[in-house]
Amino acid sequence: MFRLSGIQIFMGLNIHCAFPAVAGRLEPVPGSAALSIDRIAALPPYFSQVLPELAGTGFLPALERARLPPEPPAALGMTLAWLTAQLQNAGCGCVNDAAYARAANGDVLALSGYQVPEVAAQAMQLACAFIAAGWEALDPARLVRAGHPALQQNLANFLQFARGMHLDVQTYSIVNAARERDIPHYRLCSSARFMQLGQGVHLQHIHETVSDRTSEAGAKISHNKIATHHLLRGLGLPTAQQIPVATFEQAAATAAQIGYPVVVKPSHGLQTRGVTVGVRNGQELKVAFQTATDAGLGSVLIENLVSGFHHRLLVIGGRLVAAVRWIPAHVVGDGIHTIDELLAIANRDPARGDGSGFEFDFGKKRVRMAPNPEMTRMLAAQGLDYSSVPSQGRHVQLHGVNTIASGGDGVDVTEEVHPDVREMAEFIAQAFKLETVGIDYLSADVSRTYRNGGGAVCEVNACPGFQGHLLVGCDRNRILGALLQRDFPEGQTGRVPTVAIAGSPRAATVTRMVAHILEASGKTTALAYSGGVTVGTRPMRDEDSAGGPRARAVMLDPRVEAVVMELGSASLLAVGMPVDSCDVGAVLDVEFAQPRQDGIDLAETLAAAKSLVLKAASRYAVLNADDARCVSMAAELQVPICWVAVNPDNPVLRKNSGNAMTATLAGAGVTEIVITRGAVRQCAIPVSEISTGSTRMAEALFAVAIACALDIPCEIIKAALKSFLRDKR
């Protein structure tokens, strides 16, 4: 039928598609049966049967026959791309790109978006295995999951791996909001969820909701519940009575002193691990004490139970942006069904996930409610068990910790928060020196002031989750906007000026010239080219860095204020663009090559690769008007073009002299470099003032054109070129 002959990872825009992609090359297997569009169209129903994990992935529409291309090889490529994306989505990949393309030699490429390259490659291999299994089945309906235990085990292993590698919902939401605002983002490593937003001097590091502006000391204080309690008390803010204990005997004496019911929890926070709320007697206390001890999060604390609802107050950048009242997991009796039956009925709600947290995070509002020791305890406290039939309308609480992750729900109460409570929350963020903080506040009514005994603070969280706020209807734009606004005020994208020059025999010299001009303009400039990497005047690498990860890496340097990169043709073909955008893209020429015997036009492929730097340009495309293949690239561009020609009589320059930017060598005997915008002469540099001869004048012409496209003043360009050319750097 077919085989997967190779997998290629594209970092960004590439010659096959406009998105970062994992590309699988499909080749027919000699002597195998011919592909059939009917059997290919039958594969998606087969996937639905053997891969129920795909049912909850909503990032891609279902693959129906109408969406398949009519040619069987292309249809198979599209099917592989779609299944690769969906397998990643089952592992929380949030992939919404799938396509196919024809390679230059006629092979079909399956193209799937990705979040983590390593996960995407495994997903494509697994997708091939499932397609092969479906293809071999004469009747896909006869195949059941149990019939392929090895394949199903591979799927389980893949999902576990993918969920550990993909971004959590909070980081993904922030990154997605950054993308919508054109703020660049970079994952620092595949195995950890650390991200960089912005480039160079504008960069900010984040981990979930923690940014590099968060006070480490404040975060450690908030993690320690004893220190948090004392700081809040010292500030005169309301808290529960709290007493640390070392033994169960001390816990029993303390609980008797405070008075039941009590809360038992570890002294250090990790979500709600080890916490038991509403302990009523010594027997329950013994279990709760052991639960807190087993959590391994410090000593055990005993607190009095503060009555009221559990609220989460979310403060970002010193301002309260959202508040939620949590509703504990519960069922409502109907006088007919048992607790067990009511749980089963509630869990049929498609808005409930499998309890793993992954479905909850990525689209499900609540998790399914399954019997557990905490549920058993809560039922017993209400005189019930799983076989009990609660009366019509009776509210039966199932969990002491009131969160969505424990099966509960929530209500947006942002607009109900009393001004005193709002001020208190913002003051806590200031006192702990936390950019983002979640405050757990207990109160019967959040619209009442806390000053007359109306509430108490029980927790301060330095890395608060906000997915629950989003799922219950809090303003998404307000929350995510506040998270970005703290580092990137409206109108700022965190980008540094960037120039991308397609590789050619002249490209290395031009990139060095442009970097020298940018340095002269006062910007610390990173230069990534075939000769290595420099930042300012400091050499950083001496190996070829014209493209790929080495070129992208300069965006991670906090000293960098501008970037100039040479992008070699081989790198553009192999991995695509290393950055999502550049201010100016330039193609100096396209080297011609003879077609191979198999009919592949190498010059055409080379031109397609080089044109990527132009398609990524946001301000200007710089093109050689003396090169016919460069001229042909202009038709696809959406940005202004600066035409460059050594000969001022070039017909392309004459045609565009009134409505475009042009650069040429002018005067008898080539006496000056002239840049015009429309009919206006923008820059004129006498050759005699920058060089003693015509050496490198063509390269200098391109460098001046690029610098003018960046709006660098002519006098700075002239002085920089003079020092560069006379020093013959």
C-alpha cells in the first residue's frame, strides 16, 4: 500500500505550508494493492470505532469524504495528517492544522501542525500503524479494541508521554492570547513548560502564571501556610485560627480546644493535596491527620472551620480581575434514585471529563464524580451512604474541598465583590510582592465587607490556576489581557527589528554590513550567518549558523536589540523559517542549477525556498531587479518592495520609480548609491566617501537598501559603511 519513508520537522513557514509542521513522506510499496478512495474514506469511521479517545478533540473538524482530495495518494496523505493532529489533540496538543502537499519528486507529504516536535513525530508513526491496521481489515466493523492490544498499549504510552510534554491549559491560553496580539513566543525546552514571550531585550519568562517579575521570596512565603498566616495576621487581615501539631495526640487536643468541626492540612501547599475540610470527631481526625502526614508537605496544621462559601480572588498586576464562588461537588435527590444512581446520571453529562484533569483542562467544565474515601466521609456526615435514596430536592454534598477539579462547579461573582474585599485582595498581592496571586477567601457573602467578621483569608497562591475562572464564565479577555498587559502594554509586541537575508554567495557580506549599520545606530545587534554568531562585538559561535535552531537562539539573548540573519537555502528547505516574522526580508539572487534527471527543477525549488524570507516580512521585501527569478517573486507579496539594481536603467526600476522604493548605483562611472521612495530621493551616498574603489559596491547597495527600509538615517548608514569597507571587515 504505502510506507512512511521519512519524517521532517519544519520550524515555521516552509515551502509546503504556512505553519510549523511535522511532514511525513509517503511512498507506494512496490507490488502492493492500488490505493482506493473508497477504502481511504472508510478509515475515519474505523478510527471512531477503535479510537474513542479522539471523540473529545475539538480542534479539528471531522474528516469526511467531502474533505478528502479526489486522488487516492493525496487523500491518504490528508488522512495521515488529520490523524496525526488528532492523536496529538487526544494528548492535549491543541493542534488545528492538517494538510497535504506534493514533493518535488511527486511523493505525497502529510503535514500536521504540532506543539512539541518529539510528540508530533511519535504521533505520525502511531497514526501510520492505525491506518495500516484499518487498511488490512476487510470489514473495519469486525475490528474491536481488544483485537490490537499492542497497538492500544502503544496508544496509552503515547498519550501519557504527550500529556507530560504538551503545555498545560494555563500556559497554552497565555501563549494563544500572545499569538493573537502578535507577541512572539518560544518554548525553552520540550520537557518543561517554561516559555519566553517577546524577543531579546523585551523577553519575559513565564511558567504557568508565574513571570520573572514574581518575587521568589513572596512565592516561598505563600507556599508556607504558617508564614502566610503570620504575615496576614501581622497585617491585620482576617484569617482562621491556626495551630501546628506534630503528633495525633496534639492534633486531638488542639481540635478539642478549637472545637469541631476543624480543617486539617499540611503546612505547605500543593493545590488541595492532603487537605480535609469539616472534620467532625476524633475518628475522622485520625484519618485526616494521616492524610495530611502522608502528603509529605511539611507539618500538620489544625484550623477552625470558617463558615461560608469558598471564593477564589484572582489578582494580576495589582488589580483584582476575577472572582469565583466555588460550588462543591453534589447531587440533588429525587426520591427515586440512590446516590450511586444519581452519580451515574450526573456523570452522563458530556460536559464532565474522565477525572484525569486533562479533559477538564481542555474543554470539559467539570470532572466525573467517582466514589472515594472523601465522598464516603461526606455522605456519612450527612447520615447517608451510596445506597441511600435522598428525598426530592435534598442537596447532598460529596466533597469537602470546593473546586471544579474535585467535581464541583463555580459562579462568576467578580461584579459582586465588596470594595473592602477588593482592596484587601490587592493589598495582599502588594504585601507578598506577587504579580499574579490567587487568594482563597471564605465568606457567606462576598458583597459584604470583611471588617465586621464577614470573612477570612485561608490561602495565598503564587501560581494560581485560572482555568476554573474561564470555564465558569469570567471575562477571558480581561484575565488573559491582564497577564499580557503587565509585560507588554497595549500596542507593544515585544519584537526587536529583524532582518532575514536568503543565503547566496553575497549574503554573508551583506548580513555583516547590515549588522554593522544597526550597531552604529545604537542597537546591540545579533548576527547569525554562515560564519557563526556574534552579539554586538562579541563572537558567540564560530560554526555555520545560517538558519535553524542556531539562528532562532539569538532571540533568547536578553542583550539583543536587533537581529540580522542569513538563512541558507539548505536550511530553508530542511526546516523552513526559524522565526515567525521579520521586518525586512531580502533575496539577493537565485543561483541557477541544471534540472536533475528525474525532472526536478532545482532552480524553481531554490527560488521557492528563498522566497520564504519575503513572505515572512512585515515591513519591506528587498529584491534584486536584475534577477528574473527574483522579479517573479513579487507577484505573491503583500508588503512594499524595495527594488535593487546595479544598472539604473533596469526596466523594473523604471517601471516602479514612481510608486516604490528603489536602490541603484548612479552617476557616470558609478559615483553614488541612491535610494528613492517614489519620486523622493531618500538617501544618496557618494561612493568616494565610503570606499577607495568599487569593491563590494553591489553588496553595499543591498545593505543600504535594507537599512533604509528600517528607516535608519542616511548619515548613520554612510558612516557605518565607511568604517566597514575601509577596514575590509
